[in-house]
Amino acid sequence: MMQVSSRRLGHIIRPSNGLSSLQSLYLHPDHRVDHARYGSSVALKGSGYLVRKGTGGRSSVSGIIATVFGATGFLGRYLVQQLAKMGSQVLVPFRGCEDSHRHLKLMGDLGQIVPMKYDPRDEGSIKAVMAKANVVINLIGREYETRNYSFEEVNHVMAEQLSMIAKEHGGIMRFIQVSCLGASSSSPSRMLRAKAAAEEAILRQFPEATIMKPAVMIGTEDRILNRWAQFVKKWSFLPLIGDGSTKIQPVYVVDAAAAIIASLKDDGTSMGKTYELGGPEVFTVHQLAELMYDTIREWPRYVKVPFPIAKALASPREILLRKVPFPLPTPDVFNLDYINSLTVDTVVSEKALTFENLGIVPRKLKGYPIEFLISYRKGGPQYGSTVSERVTGPEYQ
């Protein structure tokens, strides 16, 4: 019987003329035959020279080693999933519970999702989680303050520090900062002012960085429709801040993640540019609430809360935040900074770069993107009906 060498074996290829099936199965590496099917379909021209192999799927090697700060958050899980799906290695810095990242480890092949504990206030630990990366993506952000972290530290100072360390690193080919639509130095919201300051600081440190500015993101774990639905189930009405006429342009979270991936896969044209990521439809707050009510099949009940009264209801938390020796509850509907942001419309500006420039067609919200709200129907998925749904059937005709 033919003996197979114990030396390192080459790729498995199809039998060719003149070779027995066993000989063609095991070829010495020096005699391998390259085949087009082993070439990666993930061509990251904008990321410099990267070693790529495989067909572009989960078990391939895309050449990306991405450190994703804020990966355990809402957008993070969708971005990590899309990175891992094309064979990237994702370093996941985390600072909380050891279980905070466990849902991410299933998204990639064995060893591709690497959790790393770090301290955002310790420069050494930041350098450690960034040491082997060639791509850095910053998703860190918070819409409310705590006793330990202010708006400015979380949304501005940390982002600036990451860009500075990435620049010093020397091997970071792409830096992507995820900001917010409406971020401006003149915004009534402190968070949006801090995000705008971060954008300016990052572009000073890392001029070739890409800035992504998604609008309010909608998805299974979102912080707007879920909160509204929970409030409605508990109190049987929804407070409308102002008169609900503020315009917003919500975007499906999967599309926001796809925009980041698209910028990584381009030929470098997105470097140094800012993109405003809004959905295909502009809603007023009242219209979005109507869509929520329609999906959970509850009759709409609103209480209009004028801005001055809403701010008065939300102010005690901000006043007591650093005066009491214990943490205060997280604000939901009555979040002072969120209320301030609702005093102006938040939509994509006319001349901004958008999804279209990245080759992406964002999805409309009605349908699959908000299907998760079905879980709030009190009688199950088929329970109830709303004004927009006619009851049909022979017994009703």
C-alpha cells in the first residue's frame, strides 16, 4: 500500500491527468496548483496591503484585524457580525461583566472574536487592545450622564484619545468614528455638541479618518421604540414631547453597520470624509409613534407634554446626579438631553454624503426592521387590530 509522508501536506485538489486519486489528494506544498476559487472576494484596496485567502466567507481570512471599541453596544453586535461574516478577526475591548461579550463570540469562526478587558482611562490598556490591529472603529457613546462619566469624557475625550493612540501606532490603516446625525457645535444637546467636538479633534489627529453620522437607529435592541412600547404597556399612554412635530430620519441598524463595512471595502475614497446616514423616510415623532402603536396593535393614546414642562420633569436627575452618594436610575422618556435635542429637526442635510455614495439602499422601517415590536402584543402575534387593518372574512361581508 502506498505510504503517505508525515511531512506537512498541501491543499487538497481535484485529480488531474497522470495522477492517481491518492497522489492528487496529497501533494507536497511545492507541487500545489493554485486555483482561482481560493482567491478572496473581499478586496480591501483602501486598507493597504493585507494578506487575504479563502472565498470571502466566515472561515476565510479577510486581512482585517479590527479593534471595535463599544462592540458590546447596540450597533456593535451588528457590526461585529458583519465583520466576522467575511472572515475578519475582531478584537472586542470590554470593561464590564465577563458575560457582556459572550453573544459576540458565536458570530465568528473559532478564535476570530477576541474579548480583551481594558480601562478606557488607562492609555496602556488601550494600546494593548490596539497593538495587533490594522483597523480601529470607535462606537463609544452615551446619551445620558452618570456619576462617573460625563458627556464630554465619553463622547469627546475618549474618541480623541483613541485617534491619537491610533496615529502613534503607525499600522492603523483605517480609523472610523461613529458620531450622530445632528452633531453640531451649536446643537442644544450637550451630547451632540460633544460628538461634534470629537469629530473635529479626530480629523486633526487622523485626517484620513472616516466619520459616520447615523440618525436614530431602529432595531431589536433599540432605545426608542422599545422604550415607547414598554411605557405604553405600563401606563397605557405615551407622552409626546412638545407636540410631536419634530422631524427625524430613523435608520435601520443593519444598514448603519453595512455602511461601515462598505467604507472598509472601498478603494480608499471614503477616507477623510463624513457620511450622514439617514433612512429613506422622514418621520415626525408623532408619526413614528403611530407606527409603533400600529405594530403592537394598541389604540393610540397620547399626552402632549410642552417642552418647558418636560424639561422640568427631567431636571431633578441632572441636579442630583453628583450630589447624592448613590447612582440614579437611567432616564428613559424624560431624558433632559434628549428633550433638548428634540427642539430642532434632525435630518440629513442636502449636500451631505449618504448611503448612496457607499452603494447602499437603506430599508424602509415598516415591515421586518420593526417586527420585533410584535412581542409587545398582549395576546400574541395574531392578536388585535388597528384602524389601518380591516377585518376580512365571509362572516364580516
